[in-house]
Amino acid sequence: MVVTDKDLLDVDISVVGLTSFSGPDVPFDVDVFDSSVHYIKLMNYRHHFRTIFDFEAIKKLLASQKFTFCYDALHGVAGAYARHIFVEELGADESSLLNCVPKEDFGGGHPDPSLTYAKELVERMDLGKSSSNVEPPEFGAAADGDADRNMILGKSCRSMPISAAFDVVAKNLNLKFFEVPTGRKFFGNLMDAGMCSICGEESFGTGSDHIREKDGIWAVLAWLSIIAFKNKDDLGGDKLVSVEDIVRQHWATYGCHYYTRYDYENVGAGAAKELMANLGSMQSSLSDVNKLIKEIRSDVSEVVVSDEFEYKDPVDGSVSKHQGIQYLFGDGSRLVFRLSGTGSVGATIRVYIEQYEKGSSKTGRDSQDALAPLVVALKLSKMQEYTGRSAPTVIT
């Protein structure tokens, strides 16, 4: 028997189950399954008394009158998972979901979980401090089109992507950690070797060793678990331990890393390479770099390390060069310049600006005020002279 296209089209992929066919040589089955069911089992998986997440604790949190929640899938694939996990499994209200119907064109929007593109979520969280009398949710999150990246928001408080804050916590807790180049393969090598269990990258990508990929829904469940744990003894009380409370407690313990990224997209490839080459040539004299920085802004700390990041994989011994030019300051702050995509059409220059401060008088300030001393990056790199750009395309 010959299997035709018509025979295969008889499979209803909306119905879970097996459909059997008689092939030309041997019979075969087509198995339709709901991947969200398997994912939920993985997230709530119990094996040898180990659990990734305590769903019962999260259910109690979402059922509390004190806690409100909002999730924006930006019309990406996360929407199908969000409804099954947050509404059907964990009991969140349907109204807590935004743009959770997957669409091929993402509803005409840009499926990037950032303050720039997740406008509806930002508006609901009232990060623009509107005059609305409607109380914003305590917790909000967004995912990109394929659900691997995420943005986490708290009421009046924003959680930024990975920064040197990770290093400070790991050192304090005496945990081994690795700084790797951009690319999941580096995390995968470490996880396969049993050397890493949680990972994060600055472009809103976090995950654990349950899979070898970024997982935006995992990140949301992780945050909900943290909030549930912090409130486990007093969900019936008057005060909720909020995202802001948790972040401020972190600042009090470890200090505050003010962090932002400027993306200059579609820059001429030649100009982008010249900018990076100039930054590279400046590294021959650290004293000259510090002199120039002090001329730009006298109140910043001195640069103690200026180099081009290079990574040697501790698992396979491979070496990755030219991973970005970095300036590390004596007070724990840093600047990083990295080139992304250098084809014939254009390139993206990414500038990472991070200011570290410790002490109650300095933490919790407006991020733009705190980062002002390190915006020397734009003058140090001669960004406008090389690119002709007076402002970045995207700020995160």
C-alpha cells in the first residue's frame, strides 16, 4: 500500500492520541501529544524527594487576595503553555493573561520581552506612573516569541537581566560560577559535565539544567516560588512580601548593580569594526584610558582591568576569542562593548553599562541617575563620531 498525502492529512493534530497507518513496508503510527502536559510534569516533577517547583505553594500564592499577577506572551508560543500552567494548573484568573493566543505575525507586534516592546504589560504594571486609580499587579512577566527569554517586573520595581550581581551572590554563598561568552553551547557543556545547574544571560535568558535551553516560563515559576516562600507563613496577613521587598533585601545584603544595555542596530559594518578596533588599541595604556575617562567625568572610579574577554572551556578545552572589550572599575562597576552580526548589510553594537554601589544611602536610586557617571562609555567609544547615532535603537 502506498501512503498518500491525503492519508496523512487525515490526522487531526488537535486531538491527542495515536493514528495508525499501513505503510508500504511496515505499519506505523502518528502520535499527537500535548507538549504542555509533559512540560508541567517536568516542572512539578518529584524524584528521590527532589522537586523543581512546589506547585501547591504557588497555588496558595495565586489564590491569595493580596497577590495579583499578569503574564504577557506577546502572541508567541508561550501563550498556549501559560493558559495551561497558570490558569488551569495553578488557578490564576484568566484576566491575568495578556496576548496569550499565538499568532504567526505576533499580532503585528515585536515579540521582544523588553520595556520597549511589551508596552501593554508595562502599561498594566503602571511603570510609567500614570494617574490611574487602578492598582497595578504585584508581579508581571513577558516572554518572547519562542518562550525562551523573559522579562520580570514587580510593582514599581524592575528586575534586570544578568549582571555582576550574580558573581557577588555566588562568592558570598561560596558557590562555583562561570562567566562564559554569548551562546548556549557553553552552558550546555558545563551542565552535561555536572558543573552547572542554573544559568543566565543578559539578554533576558535564564534557565536550569532541566533542559539545555533558555526557559522563560521556568524563570516566572522560579520567581513565583521565591515570592511564595517569602510569604509562606503569612499569606493571610495584611502585608505581602513583594518583588520590591525581595529586591531591596538583596540590595541591603549584597549591594545594588544598576545595569542597562544600549543597542545600536543596523550600524554600518565598517564603522562598527573601526569603533571596536579603536577601543582595542586604547587598551595598550591603562593610564591613558583613565586620564581620558577623568576628563569626561571626574567622579567615576578608576579602571583596574581593560581587556578583550576570552574564554577557555573547562570541559572541552576550546578557546573563544574576541568576545567583547571590557573595562572593569575599582568599585565593581564595568563597561562592556560587544559586536553582534557583522555581515555586509550592517551590525549591532551592544554597550553594557553597570554601576555597583553598596550602602543604604546609595541603593534604590533612579537607575538613570545612578548610571550617569558611566555613560562615559558613549564618549569613550566615540559612538556618535563612528556611527552617526545620537541615541541607541533600544535601551534595556
